[in-house]
Amino acid sequence: MEALEAILTRRSTRNYKPDAVEEEKLDRILQAARQAPSGGNNQTNHFLVIRNREVLGKLIGMTETAFAKMEIAEDTYASLKHAINASKKGGYVFCYNAPVLIAVANRRDYGNNMADCACAIENMMVAANALDLGSCWINQLRWLNEEPALVEYLRSLGMKADERIYGAVIIGYPAAESGLPNRDLMAQKGNEVTFID
């Protein structure tokens, strides 16, 4: 797949088959992530590639518990409201049962931590599409990146003391009849462009 086509046809996948992602494909996705631009070429992203079902299950439970304790304010972001409400009801699975969750950590005191993680995650999503895999950006671990129990657990998995999660992505085979990601072009309703000539 040509690069621009991979970008233009990328869509979020929120329903996955349990099938494992082949090592070769996962390696290519991580290579794309590691080649993403970073502020000052600092290359301080830390990729926590989680495929262990028990670990994923623990993270699902911990996020649900943390969100269920939160209250919704008038200005709470819509997706965060959904996470809170779904967690209060029970059964909230923030990673849509994808077989791979890649949490992207960076240094807390680094001014480009969010930007560098975002560049890497976009590269992973585009690469996944080119490799016939589905992907979806996951914010929940970033929203909880100062939750003490979650920080401690992520540290037990390899996150460094001075790092926090600034974004994540899930990857796997879509549970569509074709087994392929949805690649329908989306009508644009925003993202205004102004030319200044």
C-alpha cells in the first residue's frame, strides 16, 4: 500500500479477533514508531508492548476501578464521560479486547512528551493499516497517568520512575467478515484549512 493511501484510508477499529499479531508485522509497526520524529531528535519514547492476557485483564480491571471512582463535571470531555459512566455500570473494557496494547511512555519533565508519543502512535496506526491490521488510539492510560496504583503496576511492567503514559494504541485483526480494517473514506466535517498567500 502506498503511503498516502495508508494515511487516507486509516480508520479506528473497535472490535477484534483474538488472533495474535505476527512477530514480523509487530516488528514493522514498532520500527515505524521508533522512526517517528521527536523534539530535538531526543528519542525518549518508551514502548510497553503488552500481549499477555493476564496483564491486559489486570489493566482493564484497574482502569475500570479508577474511572468508577470519578465524578463527571459539566466540562468533562465526552470520551472521558463515557469511560466513567461505563465503568460505573461495570464491564468496561477500554482496549476493546485487542490482542496487543502498546502503551507509550515518556519522561514527565520533558516538554514534548505528548507530541513525541502522538507522532509515534500515528506512525503505528498508519503502518498497521498498511499491514491489513486494525488499530485505535487509546487515551485511558493517559487520563489515569497519575493514578498511584496504576503507576505502580506499570512500573512493575518496566515503566521507569520518571516516566508516565502519554498515549497508547491497540492493534489486531478486525472482527469484520473480511478480516480487514474499514477503509471507507470519511466525509470531513472539520479540520478547517486557511491558505495565506
